[in-house]
Amino acid sequence: MKQEEEPRWLSDRERGAWMRLVAVLELLPASIDAQLRHDSDLTYTEYYALAMLSEAPDRRVQMKRLATLTNTTLPRLSRVISGLERAGHVVREPNERDARATDVVLTEHGFKSLEAAAPGHVTKVRELVFDPLSPDGLEAIISFSDAWLDVLDPDRKMVRDPQAWPDQSACEELDTDVTDTAER
């Protein structure tokens, strides 16, 4: 049996940085979610799903792809989409290329709800995330986030940059990869 190596314990400075990051990871989503629930009667997950749909070609995304974009499991996303359907924000339709797949389509009502929620959401994001930063802070967030995402999301499944939104061909590539894997 191989002897395990001693872990590389965190220094006091690293522990302090880690504790700060954990605090932000806990407090920030709850604050954003509370604002959205209060002002728009949407959860953060619902808002983010609507936002991802609004950016997609024809405001339509395959359910599996939307789960990836929102970092949500398919069962959880299905419950979220069911609630959004009841509210008239989205509809589910069969995928035109794969009869086994389902697409989620943003309705006009859903788009108007997203438009109404966006000003309060962006105000809260600016207040909590960007306004407290020094001028160099934005570049630091981008740099740190990219370094972490290179490890956490090496296949770049989640959107990092608004100009890098996956066009329809990128969604088709993902669909093909899933189909190819299922056929093997």
C-alpha cells in the first residue's frame, strides 16, 4: 500500500483568502436571489435561465444545453422550467433535429418579464460586485475567474463572455457530441 503524501496545508494568508472567498460564495447568491424574488417574483435560477434563453438564436435552447449553461442538473432545471411554464414565461417544444430531445422557448411574456426584472438585477449586481472595486478590480475579477474556470470548466461549457455566446452551430456541436456518445 502506497503511503499518502502529506497534504499541502494552506498558509494563514491562504486560509484567510479562502475564508473570504467562501463568504462571498455564500452571501452573494443569496443577496441576488433575495432582490429578484422581492422585485420580480423570480428566483436567480429562473432569471438566469430566462437570460440564457433571451440570448439564444430564436430564444430557443435544448433543455440539456440550458442545464449546462445554468450549471443546473436536468431534474432541477425541469422543475424550474415547469414553474416558468405555469407562469407563461416559457414553453417546451420537441427538438427539430432529435426527437428524444426537448427545447425550451422563451415566450414574449417571458421576455417582457425578463426586461422588467433586468434593471433591478443589474443595479443590485453593480451595487454588490462592481461599485466596491477599485479601477483595477474588474480586470482582477476577470483574471481570477478565468484561472479558476480553466480548472473548473476546461471544456468551456459555461458562457464566460457576452461576445462568446454560443451560436446555433455551437449548440448543434453539443447536441452531436451527446448523440454520438449515446450511440456508442
